[in-house]
Amino acid sequence: MISYEPFFKMMKNKGITTYALFKMGFSATTYYRMKEGKSVKTDTIASLCKLLDCSVGEIIEYIPE
């Protein structure tokens, strides 16, 4: 299973609000999909890494079921 928990922790640690993320051009729909644990495209992960200047490991993690 893929978890987006690292992304939400990073946002909190860096003080990034959802409003700021949306103002950077990140889709609210995609944000809420991630919040619900639904899948997103790898292009989305790549754009987040670019927007937030971070690595993939700071966005997602694999949790064995």
C-alpha cells in the first residue's frame, strides 16, 4: 500500500498550508484524493517534488500489507 503520510508531515513541518499549495498551482482535487489515500499519477508526485523542492520519499512511502 502507498501512503502519503510523509507528504502531510512534511507540509506541517515546513509550515506549508493547503492554501499556499493551491496558490502554487497544485490541484485541490488531487490534494483531496491524496488525503483519502487514493492513487495519483507519478507525474503528480514529480510535480510535487518540483514545487516543494523535495524527494519522492518525502511524499510517499510503501507500507507492506
